[in-house]
Amino acid sequence: MFSQVNSEPICGTITTGKDLKLFEELKPVFKKYQSNFLSSKSTNSKSNSIAKNYIPIKAHIIRTSNGKGGIDEYELNEAINDLNNTFSGAFLEFFLCNDLNYIDNNNFYNFKSSDEKSLVEANNVPNVINIYFTNHIVNSSDEDICGYTYNKPNYDVIIIQNECATNNSSLAHEVGHFLSLIHTHGADNTCLTKELVNGNNCSSEGDQICDTPADPKLTNKNVNNFCRYIGTETDANGDSFLPDTSNIMSYSMKGCRSHFSDQQLARMYAYYMSTKNYLTCGDSSGVADSYEPVSSDDLDFKIYPNPISGDVVYAKPMNTTETFSYKISNLIGQTFSSGTLTNQPINVGYLASGTYLMTISNNHSKIIKRIIK
């Protein structure tokens, strides 16, 4: 049996035969969205641009029964910010929906995957990505894992260790799985990939994406401290592997992983548009928000300067006389200011340096725009 050791907690997501069958069935649907995506990425024409999609996350923070521990709000804020930086090329942006849910229960603080049903049934919110942040996770084989998720219709759950959520790559890795990506070494962790180095079977083997090189399964044994591949594995043709050690979906060391390929970005966009576009921020009862987010390009809204260089920011609708309200909040939903937009600047001198969300809305539309101070 092909086996390699990695001292870091592994990803617990399993890409099943049923998942692979689903992805195969969706390929004709993916093709349309991927074509539009890649065309938009290759041109600066506004007529070909794609509107950004805003994806709601419900954050469930698991603590001990006496309320100790748990990821803190600053760390959560930074984790979402890092996630958005990584996904900025996919026309997808994540935001925290409504209040944080604190779960004070020792039974879940050091989490066993066998307890998932009782955790999820008591806490899940419909139509959002439910992310459960916990201290430690073991799978059914008692292996330490960073996190895991599924590709089940209408089952929108990610469970992740706090330390992995803040290492700048593991949360993006699990969200990548949630949006249909396969490990770059393929769906099977126990044998050498059948994907050929020359790329002849890249669409059917490995991760089934052709701009990610064939990967023999990366570990700390074949990737050195400079993130260079030092392995000697060869494929069925005898060709030496040349994997990408910085790809988010690889098993490379967590600190090496930094990016998705263009075709991975296109695949996630296509999966969201075809399969997960029902995600919307409603209240805890699951009643959907009555607004439909649209892009600032659609409304022709101007927010400047951004990043903010002084103590004020302007937000102005172009070519419309409609009245809009605004709200400035951080990534965990705390509101710092709100009001009605006028021609006057909005004072933000009191805000600390960081990333914020400006929500602009009226009776029939809403946009959410990230601003940086």
C-alpha cells in the first residue's frame, strides 16, 4: 500500500465515489460557468465582467462548559479576512451572518466526528455555511485532523480546529472542498495518483483539473523547509513528478500553501453558481433576507478612497436619485456606524486599522463592499 507520513494534522474530508459521480454529472453545467469565468478573467471589458457573490457564514464557536477557550473574535475576523484574500480571484466573498453562536459544551470542545449529528442537529442554521470552530478534532480512526466538510446537497457544514482556522491555508482548503475541489493528489489518500506528469489524463485523474500539476501526495518528507519538492516519485511512464507545493488543495506543509489555480477558481465559481447559489443570510429561523445582493458595478456605486487614507470615506450612487442607507461593521457583525447616505463624507476616524464591511441598501437591493482602513 502507498503510504506517507505527515506530522501535521491531516484534512479529514473524504471525496467519495458518490461525490465523484456527482461532479461527473455536473461537468456539462460547470463548462458554461467556467467558460464565462475564464473569459471574464482574460478581459478588462466591463460588459464581460462577473458580479461578485457574497456567501454567508454562520460561525459556531465551541468552548468548554464553563465558557472558557474558543477562537476569539479578533482571530475569527482575521481568519475571514485571510479567506477572502485567498478567494478574491473567484468572484466569491464570505461574510459572517448574524451573531456568533457560542456552544459551551465539554463534549464538543475536543470533538469526535462521531458526535457530529448531535452537534449539527442542535445548532445548524439553514441556507448558510455553518462553520464549527473547536479546540481539537479526531476522526473515526482517532487520527488528529484539521477539519472536514462534505459535498452533500443542502448540508452546509465545515468543522475545523481553531489552530487550523488561523494558519492561513486550512480554512481555505476546507472551503475549497466544500466548493467541489479534490486534493491535488486525487481522491484516494492511500495510493499514488494515476495522473500522468505529461497531462494526458488530467481531466479524469488526480484532481481532474488540468492546470494543477500531477501530485504524488506531498508531505513533510518530500517538501523541504523552503517549500521545494525534494521527492523522487515517478508516474506510470517513469516521468518525475513536479508538483505545485504552494497549492491550497495539496498536502504540502500548511505554511507553503498560498493559492488556487485559475481552473480551480473557475471550478469553485461554477459549483457555487450551479449548486450552492441558494446560500443567503436570513435569521435563525431560516427566513431568507428579502434583499438580493448585487455587485457595486450593477448599481454603479462609488466608494472612495478605499483603502481609506484619512478620517473620512465617501459612498455615492451614480446615475440614480434613490435614497440609500449604510452600515459599517466588522467581519463578525459588530456595527460601528449607520445612517442615510448624503453628499457628505462619512466619518471613520474612530475606526482602528483593519478590514470592515460597508452594507448599502434600499427597499429592493443591497450591496456589501469590503473597505480597508
